[in-house]
Amino acid sequence: MAHPEHLSDENADRLHRLCERDADLDRLTLHVRKFAAMMTGRHGDRLDGWITGAEQDTLAPLASFARNLRRDLDAVRNGLSLPYSSGAVEGNINRLKMLKRQMFGRAGLDLLRKRVLLAR
């Protein structure tokens, strides 16, 4: 899962030996690295080419993933291109959902409101 430059020499050598033995794993590694470069570099303009390449490969799970990306192509492309992110509020959203689940069917909106405001 690490960037290839951040792998230890031992792990990089191990990955290289595995890819030499298994052509499918070698191709999968190439696809994953290209996708990771799109994500980290915000290169949503490369998405169509990546999806086409993944769909044409014989790796069925990868092709399925690519087809599912195509289902909401504009949203995926924007997510890979634009600098906006909901990451800053994701923790609060998760906390609110947890409180809501804990309170479901037990109390009314007034108590839920107090727990949300006072829970920290």
C-alpha cells in the first residue's frame, strides 16, 4: 500500500520478485500505481484512459472496478481533479451518526440535540 519510493529495500525486492513470477500481479501493480498517481497528483483528465485500459485487461476484478467508476464518471473525475474535500468534517459526521444510532428509539429530538452539543 506504500508509495514505491517509500518501500524498504527488502520489501521492494520482494515485490519485484513476486511481479516477476506472476504476470497478472505485475499488470495489477502497474494499474494500481497509475491510479494512485492520478489520485495524488489530481489528474482526473487521465481517468478515461485508465478505465479503458483496465477494462481491456484480463483481470476481472479490476475491470469490474473500472466499470463501476464509469457509472458515476463525472463525480469520480471531479474527485480526482478538484482540491475540495470533506475530510475536514468527516470525523464530526461520523460522531454525529454514532450518537444518532445510539439514541435511535430511546429519546426525542431534544435529548439528541443536547447530546450532540455537549458530547465532546
